[in-house]
Amino acid sequence: MTPEELSAVIVACLQDAVSAGDITVDVPATVKVERPKNRDHGDWATNIALQLGKRAGMNPRDFAGALAERLTAQEGIESVDIAGPGFINITLAAGAAGQLARTIVEAGAAFGTNDTLRGETVNMEFVSANPTGPLHIGHTRWAALGDAIARLLRASGATLTTEYYINDAGSQMNTFAASVYARLHGHDVPEGGYPGQYVQDLADSIVAEHPEVRDLSEADALPVLREHAYRLQLADIETTLDDFGVDFDVWFSETELHTSGAIGTAVDRLREQGHILDQDDAVWLRTTDFGDDKDRVLIRANGEPTYFAADAAYYLSKKDRGFDRKIYLLGADHHGYVGRLKAIAACAGDDPEKNIEILIGQLISVNGAKLSKRAGNIIELKDLIEWLGKDALRYSLARFPADSPMAIDPELLRSRSNDNPVYYVQYAHARSRNASRTAEAHEITRELFDFDATTLTHDTESALLAHLGEFPSIVAMAASMREPHRVARHLEVIAGAYHSWYAACRIIPLQGEQPGPVNVARLWLNDATSQVLANGLALLGVDAPEKM
């Protein structure tokens, strides 16, 4: 019995009590059940009597008693105890608890998916680095977390589009082209330019394919270099992200906002909403009406749009494309964007507390990481992948909340020890797969005997089953809170419970003994653990190795 199934049983008992006139209260659609801190208190606990007792005009313990009487009679529930002011502790029958192993194996990759976010249409933008250089350590955290959040949202039923906003308009692109032009002719880059070796490499690549560009005047060469360098650098970004296991559904060009007239249209629409102010020959958006610290210029006095105007047009583009919720994942230096982006949403007629969500990630550091000679004074993402490995890097970034600064210990992540969290979890999966192969070699298969869940009675089996049963609710919570670290930490709990069970319970009988139903049931439990570990690692974008 999963926690979700137990919740449904409790709801049914509540409805029965209401129908019988024993309780008068509105019955919720779901009831939250949790693992008691002390296992002696049962397998699961709920405080529903404390929540509803007062509404029903009853003492919570009396309310709990009316519910407990009905729960005790349900198939799969061994006992129900009332504790303290009205907590209900539930102990499942061994067969009901053990049946979860079969449920998981038969569900396969679908176990853990849920529909808590079904009906939500979401656009999530993350990374969005300028296409003027390689991805570096500053982009790494959001690449890992953003992709993990995306996987969680989809696993929870949301209709999601991931998006990379290409900042390919503005002065930085002109500076980029000027830097390539300087390297093309053997000169130092201009002040404020891009000094990395990659700029020389771009110049060499462009000349190799278009030798005629060397003979063009600077005025004629710059637009050509800008376009070719941009395409090459964007391709490098895409390749690096692909190596990191991150793919985007949409690559949205800022330039298109300018060339399509979207910015002018956005200003007109915001004017219709009544939030435009014309002052000092400029066009302003009155974002202070919605909590921003100052009004923002959309169109400068010289007629040029600001970056903020592009932000507004981009938000309206997302709205027009049917995304009810827009999630922005921004770096630690973007705190000032929160108020202004929410103000754009409000000016556009949206609810800034519902239709837009802005997550700010804190900085990370890697002890001992070397600055890239190719890229200049930065640490490249591709170097981190080569050094630490995709799995170790992604897992370590996923297991901490985004709003906490963190330092990565390379020696730990490269170690093959239980102190290394990603190794600990991946090893548990590899160990479970090896156990399954060994069982098969001894002719113990899941088909050898009918599955008998009542044989899974060892304390380590009860603990492991309980942790496996929590997985779907952990996934749902991690999705709703945008916190992949909840999945990572729970996988570590499962890995620990599995290692304890593996040491205490044998799948293969001792020499001279014949296999029986308990050995087959343990194989089911072993394979269920494999499945949950694989499903959880997949949500983090981390491989589940068959062997280690």
C-alpha cells in the first residue's frame, strides 16, 4: 500500500463517517500521511483529526476515535493507535506493506510520476548566457538545477516548455565582433572586449571558411564577423549543454523582438493597459504602481528601446504563446530583476503572485579549479565536465537548495567512497542490479514462486519499503517547491536503507538450502529498489549504472 493509497482509504473512511452521521465536516480530497519519527509508532501517521476536529465541533481525540474504528476494519491495515491530542498512527499488515514492491516493479519508469501539476502550462527560462563566450561556472548551477526542475515538473503532470533566451542584440554583440576583428588582424582586443583564446579560435575558424573577410574594410567586416562568430559560439554553447545532458525546447532570439516589431507592439499594448508615462521625450512604464522601486524607461529620448523594453516584449510573447505560468531562473546578481519583472506581469494584466515566478540561485565555487587558458579569466563548464564528470557535477549541484551558496570539493566527487553522495547512490543501484543478475545465475527469478508479500517481515525490509513508498510524494513536493535536492537527499536515504537490508537479508539461500517464496519476494524488493533509484537519478539527469 502506497501513501497515496492509504490517503484514499482515510478519505473513504471520513466520507463513510459523514454519511453515517458520526462526523459533520467537509471531507478533503486528500489526506496527508507521513512517516513517524519513531517507527515504534507505526508505519504512517496523520494529523487529520487535529485539522478537522474543531471544524466538526468535536474533541480531536473523539474525532480520531471515530475514524480509527473504521480504519481498523480496512483490508491491509493491521492496527490503528491514537496518540497525544489526536494523532493517528497506522501500522500496515505485512502483506499490504510488501505489496508495494510488486507495484513498483510493474509500474517501472512511471513509478513516482504524479498528476499534482496537471493542467499547468509552464514556460521555464534558464541559463540564457550571452552568446559572446563559452559557458562557465556561473552558468553551471542553473543548467543542472533548471533541467532537474524541468524533469520534476513534467513528472508531476505539467505541460512544460524549456527556453533559452539568446541575448543576441545590443552593444555586447558589437564588442564581440570588434574583438574577433582585432584578433583576425593580430591586434589586442579593444577596451572592454573579450580577451580569451577562444576569440582567436573563432577568428581562425571564420577565416578558414570565409578567407575573403580578411580583405574587407572594418565597417564591412564587422557585420560579417558578428554573424559568423555568433553562430559558432552559440553552437559551442549548445554542444556544451548537450554534453551536460541539458536540452532546450525553444531557443528564443532577442533580435527577433527588435526585427519583428514586437517591442513597439508591446509598448502599445501596455499603453492600452494604462501604465505608460510619456516624460522627458522618453516612454516610461509605471512599474511603481506595482511595487517596483522606480519607474522604468522603455524607449529612450533618442527613440532607442532599452533592455527593459525587450524584457517586457519577451514576457508578452510568453503570454501570447499560452503559458499561464512563466518561471525565470536567474543568477545571484539579478535580485534587482525580481520587482521589475513582477511589475511587467502586473502591467500586462497578469497576477504577479501566480503567473510569474522568479528563482534566484546563489554562487558556487570549486576548490582547486583552474581558470581556463582558452576562455580567459573564467572556469569553463566543459572543463568542469571533463574534470569531475557530468554525473558527479549534476548530482552535487542538485543536492543543495538553489538559494544556498556552495563550494564543491573535487577530491570528494572524484572519490569512490561512501562519503561521495553520487557514488553512494549510484553504487546502491549497481549493487542491486548485480544482485538481480546473481539471482538469475542461481535460477532464482520472480516467476519461480508466486509473489508472497507477507514474507517481507524483517525490520530492514519494512524500513526500505516505507522509504520506497514515500518516493512519489517526494517527487510531487520537489516539483511544487522547485527543489530537486529533496529527491537527491531521499535517494541517499533509500541507498542507506538498501545497504542495510542487503547486509541483513539474503536473496540467494545458504548453501544446501532450497529457495522459497521469501527469496523471490526479496528479489522483487531488490528490483523495486533498483527501479526507484533509477527513476530518481533520471529526474536529476544522472545515469544509473548497471555496474561499477
